Amino acid sequence: MFSSLEEYKKESYDDSERQMLQAMNQWLGDSEAKCRQKWQAAMTDILHQAAAVQQQAKQVGKSLPCRYLTCSLLYSSIYLEKPQVRVEFFGDEAWYSHDPWLTASIDVSELLVHWTPFVQQALAKEGWIARYYSAAAIQRLFPQTIEKVVYLLTRHWHYWARELLLQGKLAELERPENFELSLGQYRGWQEPLYRTVPVQDIFLHGAKSLVAVDFRRCIYRGREIRQEDLTEARFWECRWETVQLEQVNLTDALFVGCRFYHVTFTDCYLAAVRFEDCQFYSCTFTGCDANPESKALPLVRLYPGARWQQCQWKKCVFDRCDLQWARFSDDWQDEVTLRECQFEQAGFIQVEQEAEDD
Amino acid sequence: MIEPWYWLQEDTSVHHVIQATELTGRKYPPIMRGDCFLRLEDTVTHYARKEPMFMPDFLFAPTFMLENAMFELWQQLQPELRGKSVQFFEEQNRLDAPMPLYWVPFLPSEEDALHAETKQELGRVVTPILRREKLANRHFLHITLAGGQLWLASLTAVEAILRQGAMGLTITSVESR
């Protein structure tokens, strides 16, 4: 029987919290979930509104760029049982965190499907010595749980933001070079979901970071790229010919409409990488690690499997690669040779249907 | 852009709350007006230790008080907030007993922050409605009326308070016009 909050937390609350977060993580990862579609649609509407406001401002000679687009899960909205994400648009550093030029809300009350039963279980009196039970004291544990819920949301919304990007929904918003879309606490920590950074040359960047850089219509021919960190980099319609990539970190990278001819990927990190509408001709992947649960990845992050979607293949080889949780589409199997690869939990995306998530 | 605002009220579900044995209602009235606050000094009081006993972040008797960490948070958000400290000691002076520090916070009352359409009964607010023009560049409002006092907080303040795991408080959304 519990007689203190510490005892209750250790013996009951932590387990309930873990179960709730696991269930919520699984639910958020379900691509068929109506909430995902609803929240993405809401965000699309808000982006459209913001673009309209920018246009109106332009017509009267004012400029309203959007340097920061923050999304905040309001703790107060959870306490009031109407969860919402507050979306705010900020012009620049001077305005940031106190003077948005537009605010909007996304109703995320679907979170209550998991939150409400968790709260009811947490506040149950069973197991307590009656005089020591205090609902208000137990509620002191909720903020740390909500923080974990926010973290889970950031990991899933990171990929939903990528969907918005691929659908061109961010294009109509006027954004300066260092734009950042983030999710987190209101006037607290914010985790970047998507950001744009100054353009860099993949070979001549000096010591400057290549993380989250956009590369558009680049041609790479007969070169080696070794030990570069290209985490979250985005390659749009790039052409790679006889390029050797060795020990390159491509975690969470995005390739759209790229062409790869005689390219070798050796000992590269490919967790959560996404190749969309790409062509691979005579390419080899050797010793690459696409496992989202790889020990090489930061412990504090969650990743989905690597994905090759609507890609075309010819005479390609995967040799000793860890392709657990990976997803492939199209007639992959006829054109690709597999040698000693790990494939647990990997699967195929059906053509012309929405991709399965992990 | 004006944020949403909230009314801070006592969580009456909290029981076994620490109680000061020496704070009189005359010196520490439920409605803390400016003249009462000016007469206060930092003070020491005692409490009778009971099992169980909670020391929430917010006390509402004999007057509104904030636990030290919560008071510091309030001051960070609104530096002009003033306070008089109340140091609690266990009445038997046991060495292992908690010695919480509380503060009586104060901001000058701003009755004119209430919109004309605020519903009042017997000198107490039933449903506060705030005047939007009074809410810019601040995070807390203190309003004293004949029958009671209100503490109101901005969304920024409420979110910071809730993230700290505040105990002893309920929040109600308040309209502003």
C-alpha cells in the first residue's frame, strides 16, 4: 500500500507511463491514423492562411517574412481537457518568442484517447493508504509525462513536416534562408522539425556543417565523399555518376528525383533515409546500416526505417547491409541482388498506395 | 498580439495543507490591499507537523502565498512583483522537519483591467472579462474588490507554472475584449 509519492511513482506510475507512451508511439506511427491526416490538413490550412496574410501585407508595402514557425503543445490545454497545439509565426530574431504576427490552433484532442485512461489509472485510489492519497500530489508527476508526450510528437511530426515539404505546402510561405519549423513547449524548449540553412558545396564547405542543407540539381561525377555528416540533408534532382560514398552519415537524409549511376555506398549510415522517385543503375550498397535501432544512432531519438519509394532499379547489389525495418517499393526484387543482408521487419510498400510506416 | 489569460484559483481538493500558527487574519487578510502589504515585514512562523502534510506551491489561507521557487518564477516573468517572506519552522524545532519558505506576493490592484461586462455579485467576480488593452507586456494581474481578490496570469505564465508541477492551483480560461 502506498504511503508516499516516491513509492507510488517507483512501483506504479512509471510502469503506467511507459505503457501509455508505447501505445501512443505506436498510434502516432500508424500512417492510416485519422488524426495524422486531420492534423496535417489543419497545418496545411494554417500555412495557407499565413501565406495570405503575407500577401496582404505585401500589397500595402509591408514585409512579413516567417523566420520561425513554432508549434507548442499547451500544458494548460491538457489540464483543461481540450489539447491543442498553438502555432505561431515570427518574423525574425527581434520578434521571436514574444510577438508573433499570426497565431492559430490545431485541435489535437485525439491525444485524449491515450491520455485520459492514463490519468484515470494514475489517480485511482486503489493501492493507497487512504489518508496519504492526494490527487493533487499525483498530478505533480504529470508535467514530466507531458514532456515525454511532446518529445514523441516531435519525432513523428518531424516526418509529417517532411510530408508537407514533399507536397509543396511550405512553398507558398515566404521564408528567409534560416527558416525553422519547430515543436515543443510554449515559451520553453522547441525541437526543430524542419529547417533551412545556407547553401553549401558538398566538397568545398570547409568546416561548415552540411546537416540539413538543401542540394538542388547538383551533379557529382567521379568523386569520393568520405566521412561527411549529411544528416537531414536534402538532395533534389541531383545526379550522381561514379561517386564513392564511404562512411557517410545519411541518417534522416532525403533524396527526391535523384539519379545514381555506378555509385557505391560503403559503410554508410542510412537509418530513416528516404529515396523518392530515384533511379539506381549499377549501384552497390556494402556494409551499410539502415537499422533505425542501430547502436550507432543517438539514444534519445526515435527513427523509422529507411525507405525507397517509387524508385527504379537496374543491376544493383546490397551486400552485408542491415536493412531491418526498411521499406521498398516497385519491382525491387528482380533487379537487385542481396548478399548476406539482415531483413527483419523489412517490407514492401504497395505501389500507388500510401506507404506503411514502421 | 495578446495571449490568452487565466484565472488562478485554489484547488480545494488539496487537504492536509501546511498551516501557519501565528499569522493573523488581521495582518494577513484574504484580500491583500496595498496598505496591508506595506505594513508587512518578512516574518517567521511555525506549523504543527502532521502526517500526512503537503506543502503546495500555492497557499490561500490566511492569505495568498507562493512557495519560494514559484515566487522566483513569478518574479522572473514580472520583475516588478513584490513580496514579503514567511519562513515556516516546525513548532517543535525538529532538525529533520521541513522549513519551507513562502512569499506574500503583491502587485498594485488594477480594478480597471476588468471589462465593464464582467459579472459581479456582492463585490466578488463571478465571471471575469478582461480589457485587452490592459494585458500587453505583462504576465500577472492582481485585482482587489470589496468581496475578494483575483490573481490572473497570461498563457506564458500559466504554462511555466504548470511545467513546474504546481500544486494547490486550478486554472480557468478568461475572456478578454
